[in-house]
Amino acid sequence: MSTSRRQFLRRVSASVAAMPFVSGRGLEAGWGEPNRIRVADPASLISLDSNENPTGPSSRAMAAIRDAVAEGNRYPYELVAALREKAAAFHGVTTKEILLGCGSTEHLRMIVDAFATRGSGLVAATPTYEAPLSAARRRGIPVAAPPLTADLRLDLDAMLNAAAGAGLVYLCNPNNPTGTIRSKSDIEGFIRAVLAKSPKATIVVDEAYFEYVDDPAYDTVVPLALADPRVLVLRTMSKVYGMAGLRIGYAVGHADTIAALGAHSLNLNINTVGAAGAIASLGDQDHVRKERKRNGELRASTRAFFEKAGYQVAVSQTNFLLVDVRQPIADFRKACQDRGVLIGRRFAPLETHARITIGTKDEMKKAVKVFADVLGVSAQAG
Ligand code: PLP
């Protein structure tokens, strides 16, 4: 963690000093498994729990963000329009094919409201990113979520079987919490089959970790989404662009689908600072390349540590790893937290798997020592 971030967090905690600092880290807090920790000094912990990018936003985005703060007294009409134009130009589409959201979390709620009903429910996977599942459950909408394959990838055959009569099919590719991918041809085949078999279903592909993927068999399905109103793609500025706290995501799809989704959106759901940062970030693809490289190297060395120590790691294409630590995840997580490292929560039914976000080089050096200590192995394994 940078010194300035540490100072900032200390100032914030000091300003609420009358209360013990309660941190509900992670968007998953409050959904399903609690992801709540209680610490006196949050700045003292290494946060490898929420798949954030520890280095972003880029310096160009930071400059735009600083400038934008001074505009905080104004409503962000122009900036929001400019961001929509920027995202449209980035994908080579029209602004009618882009819908901005307060993080893609807002889209993950909107898709449930727009496309799923109590009569035609949601199909997803178990485990996957929980936001749409919990939104559906809160609305009394039925959820079918078949387990992953043995190698922890989306089981597309099982999902296709479950999709008969569904209103919404959610595919997280790469999947969270596993980091695994399905190839472009697998996803395209699945989409074609669902479109044919489930006439009511809209298929949403969440590409939150798109930029981190190295596997050449993987690609976006934006072209399918533009061509077919029943397919939609979600992207976020929270991961490779390092803007999780600024809450910007967007959907790319057919103009009719974007309009249907937009009916469930908040008015002015994007703030000035986030919009300015996102415009600059999309224009700084050099930063994305550097972040991919940085993350890829640390992902490989962290993975090598676990594998040499004899632990199985899912084939992640993201900024996190899922490791089978062969002990109850709650115990492992608590032991790491007691030693100053936060990791992801339990993702049922994977009772012994730890989801570990890739932090900075310095953080991973310290974290690997902690993991080695808790597992009783040598930190030199990697
Ligand atoms: N989709 C996936 C797959 C995620 O892992 C996350 C966050 O971790 C999100 C969406 C939510 O991201 P945002 O910050 O854009 O709301």
C-alpha cells in the first residue's frame, strides 16, 4: 500500500475515531457469505480480498481526476455524455449501444429487473459473481446455478440444460472466483444454442477481467451483442483501469437492449470525478499494457509458489488466483488476516479454496511469507 493511501485511510479512520473502525470490504459484503472484518487500523492490512488493481488509476487518469474535483459543484451532464462518446468510440459503436452504470454492479441489478421474472428466471453458475444471483433472490426470481466442471470452468452444457424457459442467462467470462475462462468459440456456440432453445432468454456476458486474459482462444463477444438484441456485454473500469472506488462500468449491446436496460438505470448515476478519470483511462491503453504485464508476472510467481509447495491452483486469466489450500477456508482466511493479509471469502461449494488477489510486488512478497507460514511450507518454493 502506498504511503499516501495509508495516510489517507488513517485520516479517515481518525475522523470517525469515536467508533471502532468497521470495514465491510468487498462488493460481496452483505451478499451470501459475510465478507466483514473488524479492524482498528485498516491501513495496516494488505488487501488481497476484492480483486482491486493496487496500482491504478494511471497517472493520466489521476491528473484528470484531480482537475475534476474542482468541478464537483456542477452536475456532470457534459462529462457523462463525453464518457459515453469515449466508450462508444473505444468500441467503434454508437452512443445508443452504450449504457453507463455505477460500476457494472448497477448493470448486474438492471439486467435482473429488465430480463428476469418470477416466471422466467436466472441461469448462472455456482460459484460465480454473485451480484445478479442475489438481486434475483431478493426479488423472488428463481435461480438455477449448476456447479462448475471438475477443472473449475463454467459448465456450459449444464447451463444450456438449465436455460429452457429462462429470462436471463449470466456468464462471467473469465469467471470470478475461479479466474478460469471459456474460449470464444465455446461461448459463441453456447450463445447460439441458448438463442435457439430459450426464446425468452437474454444472455449477459460479464467481461470484467477481459483485459487480463492471455489465452489466445479467448475473446470478447461484443460483436455478437451488437448483432443480436438478446446478447449483452458488461465491462468495468474497476479492474485493469484501477478505478474501483470511482464506480464506473458500462454495457455494450444492441440499441434496443440498451434502451430496455436503461429504463432501470438511475438518472445521473455517474459522478464528475469518475467520468473524468474513465475518459482519461480509456485513452491510456499503454497503462493497460503495463498493468497486464505487471499482473501477469506476479500471478505467475505467486502461482509457482503454491504449485511448488504442492497446492493446486485454478488456471486463472485474471488478477486473482484460486488455490486449494486443503483446509477450511474460514480457518486459512482468519490465520492470514491475523498476520495482516486479507483474502477472499468462502465461495461455496469450494470449502477449501482461497481466492487471492494479486497485489503489488512488495505486497505479494510479504503475503507469500504469510501464506507459507500458515501452510507450514517454505516461502522459497516460488
Ligand atoms: N463483475 C465481476 C465478474 C466482478 O468480479 C466484479 C467485482 O469484483 C464486478 C462485476 C463489479 O464490478 P464494479 O466495480 O464494476 O461494480
